[in-house]
Amino acid sequence: MIFHVQIKVMPLKDLLDPQGKAVLSGLHNLGMQTIKDVRVGKHITLQIEAESEHLAKSIADEASKKLLANPVMEFYEIEMVQV
């Protein structure tokens, strides 16, 4: 069975997000002063062939821990998606 998984990877809230600060500065330069903070992360979609949803989520978790997210600087959330 094929399962569709979305993984959201974001910088930890306590860490500086230089890319987010650069985007915020750009938005302020465009006159959008009401925007007070920007955090930039990654949105990753996977198609996983597995026997069960539980196994597919486990595979996505392993991929996130080993490659997709840096646990020192980022956190991730996994969501199973119905197509």
C-alpha cells in the first residue's frame, strides 16, 4: 500500500532563524510593517510503500531523524495525508 506523508521541519523556537529574519526585513522594506515575526522551515512530502499506516509513519520518523531534520536545531511533525 502507498501512504502519503507530510513532514514539517522548523527551527527550534529558542534558536535564531537567520532566514526568517532576512524575509522579515524584506517584508518590512516592502512596507509590511504589521508582520512582526517570520520563521522559515521545510515542507517535505513522501510517498511510502508499507504494509500499514503505523509502519509508514515509523519509516517517515526514521527518515526525519536520520536525514530530513537536524534535532540540534530543528523539530519536525509528521502528518499522514489522505489522497
